[in-house]
Amino acid sequence: MINKDEMHDVVRDETQKVVKAAIVGAAEMERRKRKKERRKKFYKFLGKCLSIGALVGIGYIIGAHRELVFKYVKRYKFPKCVYKLVDKSVRYAQRHY
């Protein structure tokens, strides 16, 4: 049979194990939370960089091939206000380029 002192030691050891496990678990959860926040911040930054890069690339392509874009737009039937905008753009491009 287990005497009182041995029982006290067993309970104390088990309690210490449970407390250590709780502390380690809380620390692990906090670490995961910080890691998740950093990952989220990085992907947000990456998304902004990719969207800005895409806009710059699209602008470059349109600028480099502006004559083709104007011909493409003139080929289709649009309302007259669109033609006025295109004509203004063509005149502006002819003056400045």
C-alpha cells in the first residue's frame, strides 16, 4: 500500500506535469498566433506589390502599343463620346510624342 508521503509526492509530480504542459501549450498558441499575423502581413504586402506591378505592366504595354490600341478601338462601333476621347488622346499623343 502507498503511504501518505508517497501519495503526496505522486500528486505533486502529476500537478507539476500538468502545469508545465499548460504553460508550454499557451506558449505554443501564442507563437502560432504571432506567426499567423506575420504571415498575413507578408501576404498583404505581397498582394499590394503584385497589384502595383500588374498596373505598371499594363500601363507599359498600353503605352508601348498605343497606336495598335487606338486602331483597335476605332475598329468597333462605340458611342460618339468614346470617339471624342480617343481623338483627344490621339491628338495629345501626336503633339507630345
